[in-house]
Amino acid sequence: QVRLVESGGGSVQAGGSLRLSCVASKFNVSQYCVGWFRQTPGSEREMVARIGRYGFTAYADSVNGRFTISKDNAKNTLYLQMNNLTPEDTDKYYCAAALSTACPGSRAADFYYWGQGTQVTVSS
């Protein structure tokens, strides 16, 4: 079965950095669009960043310039480097994968496989 397992979340002070990882199994991150979403309880899941097979990347306006999405094909792992974190970045972050090489839209409904999430908490 396809599995996406996130790690790297935690608590950090504003201005700090975290690096999230998503290890995929039974799914090749080099072949498909993969991305990161975040969600607080009771809210809609928000696209943070996504990356396609051929290098296309897209970011939410709120994180553009601070976050960087990347992947290590040899390790079959997706990453999200988060710099200059703010309390507004506090959320549960999810790794997700689409079923296309080219990235679809930014909606959560455009992604098929999901991890269980990792919590990021940023204090002021």
C-alpha cells in the first residue's frame, strides 16, 4: 500500500527554521506531483507548496520566499525547508501526492495520497 510518512515537526520560536520530511513507500516521488498542505482544526486544508516531476514548483503567497520544497529521488523523500517561521505558520502539515506528473491545482481534492501529518508550532 502507498504510504506517506511525515516527520520533522516540532516547536520553534518565531524566526526559527524547521525541515519537514516525507518518506514515500510504494510510490515514486520522482514520477508524480507531490506537495505539502497544512490544516488547523475546523479549517480547510491549505496548499503550502508543490513540486512536479519536471521541476515545476508553486507556493502559497503566505510562504513564498520563506519555504522551499524539494525532493531526494534516491531516498524517495520529499522535503519542506521552512525558514523565518512565524506564529501564523502553526499548523499540522501534511505530505500529499497526486496521480499526475504535472501538478494539478492547489486544492486538496486534487491530491490522492496523504500522510498522517506532523505538527508545527511556532511561538512568539
